[in-house]
Amino acid sequence: MRALIVVIVVAFAAWSGWWFVASKAGRTGAGATFEALQAQGWTARHKGIAVQGFPNRVDLTITEPEIVPPMSAWGWKAPFVQLFALSYKPWHIIAAFPTLQSLQTPLGEAQLQAGRIQASLVVTPDSSLALSRAQIAGEALSLEGAGTWLVDALAAAVHQNAAELNAYDLGLTLTGITPDPAVTSVMPQGLLPEKLPVLHLDALAGFTAPLDRHAADTRPELTHLTLRELRSEWGPVKLHLSGRLVPDADGFAEGSLQLRLEGAATLIEILGASGAIAQKDMRNLSFAVKAMSGGNDFVTLPLNFARGRMTLALFPLGPAPRLRY
């Protein structure tokens, strides 16, 4: 009996020691991440890192984190973020976010509110801590800034691609999207349902370096973005995009996507009524779509990106998005 007690005491002491080692490593690693980002010109700050969860978990609470990449119009901050990991499985992390977060966007600051939003991250259990997979899920989301957009549910995932070096599979599904009233108010009434039922993305992104613990030094940059499928369905308007884009010398998207559009006549009417397309271009586009569709209500058009501009067939749409800064 005495021997059993000794074994239990020794095992508990060893486990406690391991927890303190793991908790210190977690706190040190989180702090070092912020310092590494700062050294690379990021805005990366917080107001404290606390550790709890003894004896089976390492729970980190980071108070008032704020992260903004250098020379970027995007940024994120929140009252807190919590990171949870089992002490014997520290490479699998669960993240919990507050119901209200702040996003900096090219259109200004926006508030993201969610009924629930959680994420998970799995890295390789070796010294590189390379990204293996990550997921995020949310419900009852609202984004308020230049307008107000509502989303019933969000599901997104990133997985390391097994066939291509430094490449990652991306997936995103948004369901039950309610656009800002300013968008729908200029549309002809009755043409579309109140909600866009689904927006789905399946893509592959390649980078110059792996997404691992050295990323602050190696600075992985996007080399290509391959859209296997970008799909949305909104009443009679159904859109499907696929193709490959690469960043040009200035970082703007370059390449071509194939757009398959059903309900083209309805979409052109909506774009014309909203002012997104000038009346003279609307007439020309309607004529071109009819000619290319052969009288059908679907058409396939090239969406081209070149010299920092974006065109649909021969019709200019404005600046191309940036893929690299």
C-alpha cells in the first residue's frame, strides 16, 4: 500500500512539473509571437497573458490583443482571446473569441458581433510548429461599419496540401447572408430573395515559405491563388468562378477566371438599377451577353486581371485586388 502511495505521489509530482513546464512554454511562446511580429513592423500588442487550467489543460487568456500587418488596411483587435490546449497535447489549440470584436478594413473600422465564434489550430508536433490545419465556425454574425451585413452561419478551414510544397487548401461557406439595406434598397423589388442562401469557396493558396513558427522572419508571401470553385446562388442569379491568379510585380492580381453566370438578364437589370453599370454599358453588356449565350439564360465570360485593372469580357470593372503588399 505504501508503495502504491509513493507511486501516486511521484506521478502527480511529475505531472504537476510537466504542467508548469507546458504553461510556462505557452506563456513564453505567446509573448514571443507578439515580439516577433513587432520586430517585423507589425502592430502587435496586448495588455497581459494569464495562464490557468491546472492540471490537465493549459489555458491562456490574452487581454486586449491588437494585430495589424505592416502597410495594410486590415487589422483586428478584441477585449480578449482565450487559447486552450491539453497539457499532453499542446500542438492542438482551441480558441474562443468574445462576442464583439473590431476589424479594420479598407472601408474603415467595423464591429463584428457573433452569437458564437470558435476556432481550432493543429500544428506539427516538432520544432517547426508548422500549420497542419485550422478551422473556424460562427453563428449569428453581424458586421457593422460602412453598412450592416448579417450572416446566419460561418464555416472556414485551412489544410496543408499534401501534394504541393508550402500550399494550403482553403474552404469557406457562408449561409443565410442578409446584405446591407443600402445595397438592397436600390435593387428592383421582387427580383431576389431577402437573403443570399449560400456563398461557398474552395481554393488552393501557394506561398514562398511554410506557415510555421519562423513565419515572422521568412515572411511567407502568396505565389498563386487557384479558385477551384467560388459559388453563390441568390434566387435566379447563380454564379460560378474558377481559375488561377498570381500577384504581378506590384502585388495586384494577374490572370483570368472563368465566370459562369445563370440569370444574367436579372443580374444586368439589378446592376443597372443600382448604378454599378452605366446605362450605356448596360445596353452594350446586355447585347454581348445575349450574343454569347446563344439565347440561353446562362453565359460563360472571362474575368481578366491585368496591369492592376479588372475587366469582365471587354467591360472595365475597376482596380484589381491586391494579392501581395
